[in-house]
Amino acid sequence: GMREVFLPLLLAEARAFACLRTQPEGAAHPGMADGRLIWTLRETAKLMNIEFVDYLIVPAEGRDCYSWRESARDRE
């Protein structure tokens, strides 16, 4: 849950964070679960005055990484 994500950030007095998820196989594209998680992370971070920097998905092969931040810029 969110406690496991935010407790270490609070204890370290972090001002910003990013999350990394690996993709065992296939292309690095976010699914609906990723979208819900990104929304929850972003909203919870706002409440705690911590900047949510990025959500990265990296395939096992290590190429063609997905960045939520870059994807949001491409949509603008």
C-alpha cells in the first residue's frame, strides 16, 4: 500500500521521488493499474508536499523505457 511507499520518504524527509517498475517481457506500456497507481501516488504526494517526479517502466531487456513525465509532455 501507500504506507510502504511514503513512510521511508517521510523518514528521510524527502522532497521528491520517482517510482520504477520492471516489465518482465514485451513493450514498456502502462496499463490501467499503472494509471490508477500513478494517480494515487501523485495525489498522496501532493497532500504530503512531496513532488512526484516520474513513474518509469523498464523492460527486462533494458531498452525503450516508458516515462510518465515524458508521455505527459508529448500530450501537451
